[in-house]
Amino acid sequence: MDVVWSLILGFVLVGYFVLEGFVLGAGLLLGRYGTRDDTDVSLAAVAPFVLANEVWLVAVAGVLMGAFPLVEGEIISGLYPFVVTGLVGWVVRDAGLWFRLRRTGRAWRRLWARAIVGGSGLLAVSWGFVVGNLLLGPPGPPLSAGTLFAPYAALWAVTLPVLLAVHGAVFLARRLPGRLLPGLLRLGAGATRLALVLTSVATGGGLAVAVVTGGPGRVLATLPLLCAVAALWRISSRPFDGGGRTFALSAVAVSAPAVVAGLVTAPGLVAHAASGRALAVLTAYGLGALVLVVVVQVLAWRLFDRRVRPDAPSFF
């Protein structure tokens, strides 16, 4: 049962990066194509998905606390600085979404649009440091800046936001009206080239670290990063667009680092799983909630996976 819940944790974590990832990426790109007046339609493109996508992070936290109650002290405690900064970024991003249209003044709307960009960036960078540190091995006490901000972790703090930007650009290319597409597609193509370079370097570094410190099992766990490189290369080798194939490729690229981080930490997770009885109770209630999350997500895509009108209303 502990292995099953490890797989469930991996599923919800990948779901978070694939689904909330394009909202973060769209937030990072806000204002970098079109004009300032196009912010409304850009946010209208992601608005129907925001709340449904955020539930996946709640699901990640729920699975961790329910199925792996001791993992917080053994693994996550060393990452608290990034957990806290990530939560701050999440709050700032969401504050920007909720407050931007509460007044009509241009200065007010500009302020909260910048909060969306800044909060998205802070959350993306925090996730990058988390992923980078997990790939190196979960840091334990005593904490030090040299450990938490190691060059390889810092590399992922740059790489992951660029991957998210590519994913966001692909999603926006599916939703934005035609007049905004030329600038967005150029931006997405450039981000893809940069992401390919950064991810290739990070993959090479990760494989080198795995060979030196982890042995064959660690090397095998790192191999999914090659899928991210292959996906980015495929996107860069064809015209950038928001087609289903391109979205699938960007989803692979943005979720591969999370998959590798999960594989690296899986032995520690299984070792700190809850008792069999607790997992049985959690299964009885948790799987129903997980099915509901998936159903809501499917309904959201069936209802809203189409281009928005230039004058489309949005609560955000």
C-alpha cells in the first residue's frame, strides 16, 4: 500500500506541474506580448483553470500529510526556506489575480499585474530550488547557504521558470485571439530554445552527480530528464504553436524534473509511510476525493479549451 500511495503522490505532483504549471508560465509572460491593455484577455485565457489547478497542490500536501506523516521532519524540513518563499509567491500571485479588477484605475491594475508576474516568478524559482536540492539529495540540518544554494540547485532555479514559461506560452497559444499570437509565438519559440540549452546542461549535470554519488539506481532515476530534453528539441524543431502535440511535449518537459525528484526521494518516502491501517482508511476516503479532482479538471477542459474573445469577461 505504501508503494501505491507513492505512485499516487507522483501522479498528483505531475498533475500540479502540468496543470498549474501553465498558469504559472502564463503569469511569468504577462505583459511581454501585446500591449498593457491586453492583460485582461490574457488573464481571461487562464481564469477558468486557476482554482481547479490550485487544488492539485492541496492534493500534494494532503497526500504527504496523510500517507507520509513523518516525511516533513526528515525531508521537507531542510527545504523550509523555499517552502516559505514559495507560499509567499503563491499568495502574492493570487492577490494580484483577485485584486486587479477591484478598482478601475490604471495604476492600480498595473500594480497588481506586476504582482502576478512577481509572485509567479517567486513561486517558480522556489520550486526550482526545491527540485534542484532534491536531485542533489534532500538537505538536512544544519542548514547552510552553501548547501541550499549550491550551483546545481541554482541552475534549476533558472531552468524551471523557463520551462514553465514555455508551457505557459503553449497553453496561451491555444486560447488567445489571433491578433496576439505573432508576438506570443515568437516569445514562446525563444523561450523554448533557451529552455533546451538550460535543461541540457542541467541534465548533464544531474547525470554526472548521479554517477559520482548515487550509483546505477540514481542514474536510472535521472534518465527522465532526457525525455525533457527530447521534448524541447522536438518543440524547437517545428513551428511553435498551441496544438495538442506541442502541449503534450511541453507537459513532458515541465513534469520530468518533478518525476526525477520523486524517484530520487522515493526510498525515503516509502520508509516513512504511515501504518497499513492508516493507509487503508486514507484509501477509502482519499481516492474518492482524487477522482473528484480529476473529474472537475476534465469538465473544465471540455468547457473552456477554446479561444477566448477579445472582449471576453473575466473575474480576474
